[in-house]
Amino acid sequence: MNSSPPVPGVPPSLLQLWQEENQTQGGLWNGSQELGWEELEEMLFLFAKEPITISLTAMYLVSFVVGFVGNIMSIRVLTRKRRSRVSSLSATRSLLINLAVCDLMVVCVCMPITVGNLIYKAWVYGDFLCRAVPFIQAVSVSASVLSLTVISVNRRAVP
């Protein structure tokens, strides 16, 4: 048994993981240890059972479904060939397609990663995504905002 006093703010179950008998021989050399599924789940899903996390996850899920379906429908309608007198792709139409594609990137890239960061307390997506996701999120949100800006300038300039 360990006679050391508990550390304030750290759950006792996490302290038990650091006891010497729980570490493997390899873990003594590189600081790692073998964790069971329960311990790993407890470490990763720190806030998963709080009501705020559950409600935010549900709202993100609804927003994801509505955004995904809405943007796919917009792209489908805007790229469909029509039999009207103006069958070519107008500037407003191409800007709306661009906005739908940018919003689809926001829905498919930004929202799942944000929900993952909300649920997990550790980064679980790997080293490459750790570097790529902030760039992709910034580019997709900036492209969406700039598309809205160009649409509004185009609407104001063209009567």
C-alpha cells in the first residue's frame, strides 16, 4: 500500500495508475505504462457524462445534419442545368456554389473536431491532424466569410 497523502485535485483512481506495481518494465524506462480499457476511457472521456457536454454534442449533431443536408441540396440545385433563357453560370450563382462548398468544409472539418475536443481531454487525432486541422479550419472559415463579403459587394454593385 502507498502511504503517501492524496494529491489535491487529482482523482484517487488516477493516482493508482502511477503506483510502481502498475508499471511495466518498459514503462520504467520510457515513462509509459500499460493501461486497461477502463483506465484509458476514464482518462480520455473526462467530461463525457456531464449534462452540458451531452447537450452541446446533441446541438452540434443537429447542426451538422442540417448543415450537411442543406449545403448538399444547395450545391445540387445551383449546379443543375435549367431550360431557361440564361443557362450559363452567372456570377451570383457561382458565388453561391462557392459559399455552399466553403460551408460544407466548415461543417465537415470544423464541427467534428470541435466536438471531439469537447468530449476528449487529450488530442486523439494524431500528429498530422494536430498540425493540419487549425490551418484547414482557418482557411474554410475565412473562405466562407470572404464568399459572403463578395456576394454582398456583388449585390450592391450590380443592380
